[in-house]
Amino acid sequence: MNDSKIWMDGQLVDFKDAKVHVLTHCLHYGSGVFEGIRIYDTKKGRAIFRLEDHMVRFMNSAKAISMPMPYELDELCEACREVVRAAPPEGDYLRPLAFFGMNPTGNIGVNPLKSPVNVVIACTHMGAYVGKEQLEKGAKIITSSWEKPSNRAAMLNAKVCGNYINSVVARVEAIKRGADEALMLNANGTVAEGTGENIFMVKKGLIITPDLSSGVLEGITRDSVMTIAKDLGYNVIEKQITRSELYLADEVLMTGTAAEVTPIGSIDDVLIGEGKAGPITKAIQKKFAAAVVGKEPKYKAWLDLV
Ligand code: PPE
């Protein structure tokens, strides 16, 4: 993907020229916000999935950390389209990032307000995030020994760069323990989410996902999956979930832009259902896969043709 173009503060630049200074504020303090957005090939051409919803969340994330966003929503959406138009065919993922840059005086310090806000939009190849095999066989996850910061400690409904060190250490822990992904519990000990995904469980035909006060990102895929599940005739509820409720679920799945709809086969070596994608997960996966490539007229508003 190093032949792609990157949008940087209003202009498309070559991949190799998209650089920042080492005194960039965000590099030291995590003072940035980002998004991840999928690009899909449809019959009518390339489309960006729920572009406006992602860019609204991007602007809200900036607002949450008192970062002035130098561009309007429509400018940001158009910039994303521009990047996709210039992207090689394997480009399937957009990464908008807004960050406090370098204080022009060269001084450093926690206060970001003397630094400019820089905005970049890159296109990269994501492919299967948790693994291709896992999309069918189910992923192996472990409960992280790290807990998710509480709503008192972090803005969990905003995608803030600095928040992600929690995900980074938990993901490394999972990999070291031979798992694909980690499950994060919150400070109350109830289920929050994955390091980069929301989580759902199925029990007796009912679909349950942690409510927002459980300390989860308000995922756009979470919303798409809730919509699809309801349209398929299932009841979906948002409530607190305990770790052992998950162990005893009929099916567990994770959702995210990168992860799409990923079935969970085991948690802490406890087999979930039959240890592979269950029937409801498969039905949701199938509808979601059709929706993102424009094969479900009902969801065509989710696609932004470039
Ligand atoms: N929770 C977290 C913590 C999270 O990072 C994501 C997205 C989600 C839930 C799902 O949100 P949504 O994409 O709107 O459905 N994680 C992004 C970053 C992954 C990465 O490794 O980078 C993503 O999936 O794009």
C-alpha cells in the first residue's frame, strides 16, 4: 500500500512524504482522535461504509478532547472520497486521524493549545482483522488481566489515540497467551468489549450487548448489527453482561469496522456453543456481508459511492 496517496492538511501527498516532526504533541501524549472506515467494492463501484456516521463520530471525538477541528463535515467526507479515488485496488480501509502537532516554538509540555491541529486521511489494506479462518471457525479470546478504564477515567465514547494504550497492552497479552483477541472487563467487573471490537452474546434466541454505560465505544458496526438483527426478527437488548454469562452463552460474536462480524469460538478456553460460528451469527454475518457490497437494497443508505 505504499503507492497510495495520503490526504494531509488539505492536500494529497505521496505515501513517502506523509511525515511529522518528532516533537508532535500527539506522539508524546496521545492527544489525537481517529477513525477506521471500510471501503468495499460494489457493482456500482467503490463505496465507503457509513462514511458520514464515522466522520460525525470523528468530529465528536475531537470535541470531547477540546480539539478545534479545522474542517467541516462535508470537507472531511469529500477528502475521504478523494483518498479512495486515488487508492490502489487493495485499499480497503481508511484511517482519518486528527492530532495536536508540533508547537511552532519547539517547546514541549502537556498543554496542547499552542500546537496546531493536523488532519490526515490514509488508506491502507486491512483484510481479515482477527484472521480469515476465525471468520468461520471462531476466534479464541482470553479475558485480559488489564481492565478497561472507567467512564470516570476516559472518554470511552470517543476514539482518542491515548486511550488505545489499554488496548495495545491487552492485545499483546492475548497474543503472548496464544489467543487471537482479548476481552476487556470494566471497573465493575462486567463485560465491556474487545481491544478493537464490540461484543454480543446470543442466549435462547435473544441478542444481548453491553449497554453504553458498561464503558464501550458506540460502534458503528454494533449499530449496523443491531439493525440487521432486529430486521431478521430477533430481539436485541443492551444491558450489563457478566463474564460467566458470556461463558454460558449459545453464541458470542465481536463486531467492528476492521473485525466486521467475527464469531468467538472460546473464551479462556471455555468452548462457546459448539466452538464455531453459530446459526444466528452466521445469519447476521451473511446479511452484513451482503449489505456492505450493496446487495441489500434496504441498507443502501449505508454506502457512499466515491
Ligand atoms: N471498540 C473499540 C475499542 C474499537 O476500537 C472499535 C473499532 C470498536 C469498538 C468498533 O467500532 P466500529 O468500528 O465503529 O464498529 N476499532 C477500529 C480500530 C482497529 C485498529 O486496530 O486500528 C476499527 O475496527 O476500525
